[in-house]
Amino acid sequence: MHAADDPTEKFAQSIGRELRSPVELSPDLDDRIMKEVRRRARRSRMRPLFLWGGLAAAALMAIAVGMTTRSARLTVPPMERVAFGLEAPAATRVTLVGDFNNWDPDATPLVRSEHGRWETVVPLEPGRYQFTFVVDGSRWVRDPRLPAAVGEDFGEPTSVITIIPVSRL
Amino acid sequence: MKPVALLLLLSLAPPALLAQDPRLVGRLDSATARVVTAVIDSSRELGLPTEPLVQKALEGASKSATGDRIIAAVRILALNLGTARTALGRESSEQELVAGVAALRAGATPGAIRGLRQARASRGVAVPLAVLADLVALGVQVDAAYQSVLDLARTEADDAAFARLKQQYAGQRQP
């Protein structure tokens, strides 16, 4: 077979002609390329701007929340250290339950001191609280030194204590 | 509150605000917790303090009360808080409302509570109301207790004076 009739040779010659033909470039090609380069550069410069702007906004928000929390904290009344105690010489365990510890029998155990007296100190905000003692996990005993709760809802003995800030006494 | 404002408030409220108080979980059965939570949510929408309601439910749970009894106690307390707020005014503090409920339960009328507020307009009434309730608990007749507290309130007495009034009665009571 003659080379001119070989299909593979014809394909190779057509590619060669295409590659040898002059390429006509658009006259504004340079301008368009440089515009695109500059546009991308601007975008890349703005990303940090947005980033820093977002961080600054978040920081301002955090400061504002912190200031709100701080001012709220400053308006909280001062806590008073309130001593609770019960004479229970035969008891093996005494705990305190009330409006100040979610009535959790395990939250505030009392410590046995001399002569069978059980004691603890609880920091409380000024206010009025209902409470009682739980002796040996099952017996409810109210503080006999303090007024009993009026209109007891659940039938167990409960005392009431009113905390007045020391500064007002 | 207008429905649109309430809707907006609820849509902006964090989910925790509308959810069940975590302290109730595990302390109340689910049916009781659901009703108690509804009462608490309603009270919150009315601007009433909710912490006393949570504590009342927990008190009932701690004392092994039945669900029905806990629900009844929480509902009654919510009503009492509303009555106290009506008598004392919308700007009343939580401490004043709690003390107002104690005074109501001791037998004071809403009118008497309002009278105490008017007599002590420039100062809080949390301590006078608490002392009123305490005097009744110490055995003083409610009318006599109220008159003693009211007389003191009219003299612009400070909280310490009310504390001393209670100590006087407590001292008389002791043998």
C-alpha cells in the first residue's frame, strides 16, 4: 500500500497541518486576562476582610453578652451564710432538703458535732424558704425553733426560714 | 400580650426555655411532669415567677406525694402567685410574691396585702409579709398580726424592725 493511501498516514498529516497553521489571538486577550487576574486578587483580599469583620462582630457580641452577664451578676443579692442544726443523738444520718437545694435528700448532708447535734451551713440569697430535715433517710423532722409552714401541701412537717440581709439588720 | 408578639417570642425563645425543666426529669412521672410543665409555661407567659412552682413539684416528689397531689399543689401555688401579684402590683419581685403567698395562706386577704403595699410604697414588702405569715405560724391571730405589721409599716420602719417584731412574739411564746 502507498503511504498516501494509508488512513493512519492521512490522519497524521491532517494533525500536522492543524498544528502548523498560525493561531490567531484576539487583540484584547491580554486585557481580559489581566482584568480577570486583578478581579481574583480583589476577591482574595476581601475574604480576610470578611473574616476579620466576622471575628470582630463575634468579639463584640461576646463582650456584650459578657457585660450583660456581669451586670446581672452584680445585681444578684449577696448570699448569707445560714446555719442549720438539729438535735438528733440517735440518728446515723441527717440531711437537709428545701427550696434551696431542689429538695434533694442527698444534696446537703449535716455533720455530727458534739452531744448528738447535727449541723451545716448553707449560703442563701435573702428570701423565704421552706425546708425540713430527713433523719436516717426516712423520718421528716422540722426545725422546732422556726415557724412551721402554713398550708402544708404534702403532709410532712416543714419549717420556714426568712433570710434578711445582714446589711439590713 | 398580642398573639403576634407571643408567636415571635416563642419563635425566638431558645428551645430550653420551652422544654421541660431538667430538674423535673426523673423526679416526676412523665404524665405529672407534662402537666406541671404546662402550668409552669402558662405562669411564665403571665409573667409569674416559675422557680417556686418547680420547687413545689420537687418538694412533692421528695415527699413521695402522688402525681395528682403534686399537680394540685403546683396549680394552687400558681393561682396564689397570681392573686399576690394582683394585690401587690406587676412590678413586685419574686421574693415579695412568695411572701405574699405565705401571707395569703396564713389568712390575710388580698386587700390586706394591698394595704401593706400602700403603707410601705417606698420600700419592699417581702420582709413585712413574711413576718406577718410567721406571726400567724407562731400562734398570733391573723388580724392582730396584720395590725402589728401594718402599724410598723406606717412608721417607715426598716426590715430589721420587722425582724425584731417577730423575735418579740417568738420570745413571748417560749416558756
